[in-house]
Amino acid sequence: MTTTDDAPHLHTTRTFYDTIATEYAELFRTVLEDRPLDRAVLGVFAELVREDGGGQVADLGCGPGRVTAHLHGLGLSVSGLDLSARMVALARAEHPEVRYEVGSMTALDLADGALAGVVAWYSIIHTPSDRLPLLIGEFHRVLAPGGRLLLAFQVGEEPLHLANPFDLPVALDFNRLSLDRIAALLTEAGFAVTTCLRREPEGAEKVPQGFLLARKA
């Protein structure tokens, strides 16, 4: 199924990450190495998908591809998708063993029930609040019955407005989200939430981090 989405926030997000792609990729190159709990969450997701029998997994909003490559190393048949063509180019160059494509996670060119797993690792944070149910509905659509979903995001109430990162002429809002609200949206969409985890800030982080694991009923 092919759908389209030309929402203004997608253009803003694409422009932002196209502009900062190189600097962003270098800044966060080793972030997983420094976050053992984050690696553990990804490991649990990978183990659950394998135990379910495996299948195709999509890392949606993959950026420079580090999480996609990590999941590939854990034995998953995984591909990455990102709005930013420059991010995808960096991911392909850094991780040639993994497939990366340019596209929007709000309008996936996938048949209903095509995936065994979906990961959105800090990528739902640029979606306006009123569009989150539609986004979660798209995740639900492309997952097979019993398919696994993993979300990660910053926890909080106030968004972060980031202007001129790396002295570059762009700006973007990063929405901090409520674990309870996102869990409720998942339940409303037909997911069973299996794990709800909050990690306190580490290093340069300013707010707690949230992780949700869910399964399509």
C-alpha cells in the first residue's frame, strides 16, 4: 500500500536533518556504546522478534543508521528509513551491509501486515501531538498480528526548541512526551503494551528517557 503525506512538519524536519547530517552523525557516533540500558532494550526487542519466528523489521527515522546496524548485528532482517536523503547517504556509506531508503514513516510504502517489527528510536518526537494517533495507526497497519513495536523518546511536558545547531541556519522542535499518554495511544490503536521503562538522564541529557515495547494484538 502506498500513501502520501505532505504535512509541513515533514518538510521542516527533512530540511533540518539534511542540513546537520554530517555533524549529527559524528556527534552521536558512539552513543550506543555509552548507553548500556539502551542497548539492553534493543537486545530485548531483537530477542522477542526472533522468538516470534523472525521476519522483516523496519527502523523508522533511522538517521545515520547506527541503531539499524546494531539490530542487524543482533541477527534481525532489518532496514532503515529516513526523511533525510543526506542521512540515508551517510547510513549507506557507513553500513553498506544494511538497506536504507528515503521515505516518511507517516506514509509507508508497505502492505498491511508486512512487518514483524517496527522501531521508532527517538523519531516520533517531531510529530505534532494531534497527528500521533495517525502515526501510531500507521505502525499498527504495517505490523503483522503479534508484531513487535519499540518506541524511544525524551520524557517531559515542555518541548525543546533547538535553533542554529552547529552554527547552521536551521531550527526544529523536539517534543518531550508522556509515557502514560503514548501508552494510552498505543492501547487505543490496538497494541498491548508489554514494557514501559523510564531511565533517568545520563551524561549531557537534560530529561529522563522513555522506552515502550508493545505487541500488535
